[in-house]
Amino acid sequence: MKKALILLLLLLAAGCGGNQKEKIVAFGDSNTQGANWSLHHYATSEKWVNLLGNSLRGEYNIINAGIAGETTEDARYRFEKNVLDNKPNYLFIMFGTNDAAIFTGNVPRVSKERFKENLLYFVESSKDRGIQPVLMTCLPLIEGTNHSLFYYSIYDPKAFEQVGGARAWHNSYNEIVRETAKETNVPLIDNWKAFVKEAGGDTDKKLIESGLIDPSGNHMTPKGARLVYHEINDHGYIQEH
């Protein structure tokens, strides 16, 4: 009877925590979800979240909590359920592309002040739960003034005239991400700078020729996703067991 009880306790220990993997949550919009993958028939294994998971050889459970079209304001409503309740060890946060979008009235979907408030909420709430947040900047846009595709085929270029164009405007939201990372002392993956460096410049021509960004002008290709993965992996932000 005593031996049977000891065996039962050992089995329970193995099933209730002994072999549980640590977790990573990737929290963002379409560039985290990989929402354009099916449209262009890209291999799902080439999403940056999946590349990261494969490189860790199954040591972590990786949860892709990206939802296309979302701003930080949208994401705030699901932060507790999609992030905190999952109790991850690491949290990658990449928003801004939709926050900075201007549709009408020269008003962005989320103001810069509110964008920073939301980022601080994500970072501070994570830290309070013992989660390591990592902030990420968004991609450089291909505006596409002289092209039938790319960003200005969807958004009115006149809305961005007073703010230096869509690419500069979006990077001003990235500046808030950079500032927040510095102020809160959390790691930063600067995708914007990595893409511009790889492309050899931040012009439409250079970005188009790089093959890092798809015809929407604001979504990464598998080549771009691999660059994001390398930015994470090469900096060693995640500790392997």
C-alpha cells in the first residue's frame, strides 16, 4: 500500500509540472499572425513565430497571439486572456502599423499618447507577473506613390502629407516603442532598422528590391520573417535550458 502511494505521487508530480514546458507569447497584429501567408501561399513554417519555435527545439511552447488589423487599443481588451492567463516566460510585443493608420480627418486610429499608455500597460503588467517583455518595432512601409500596389493604394497619401509621408509617420510610432523600451529597461528588437539596413536604404526602390515586404507595402514576406527571426535569435534574448 505504501509503495503504491509513493508511485502515485511520483506519477502525479510528473504529470502536473515536472515536464511542463516554459512558454513564449507573440502578441501583435497581422505581422505576428502572418495573416498574409495564405494570400500569397507562403509556407506556414516560414512565419517568424514558427521559425523561432523550431530553433528552440521544442523547449518552449510558443503561442501566436497575433490578430490582423488590431491596434494596441483593440489588443488591450484581450491582453489578460491571451497573455497574462497563459503565464508565459517571455512576451514579444509588436504593434504600431494599425495604430498609426490615418483614414479620415487626419486623425490616426490611436493617438501617440494613447499608444504609449498601452505599451506601458503591456510592459508593466507583464513585469508584475514575472514575465519578460520584449518590445519590437514595425516594418518600414513601401508607400508606392508610383505603383498600383503598396500602401498608398489603400490609404490616401494626402492624409500623410502634413506628417512627412506614411513611412516617416509610422517610424515616429516606432520612436515611441524605442523610448518605451529604454524607459522601462526592456529588450528591443528594432525591425525597422534591420529591414532598412538589409535593404540598403529606406526608399521605396530599395525596399521593393529587397524582397522583404509584400505588395501590400506593410506586411513581411518569408524573407522578411527570417530577418525578424534572426534579430531575435542572434541577440540571445531567450535562454535555452
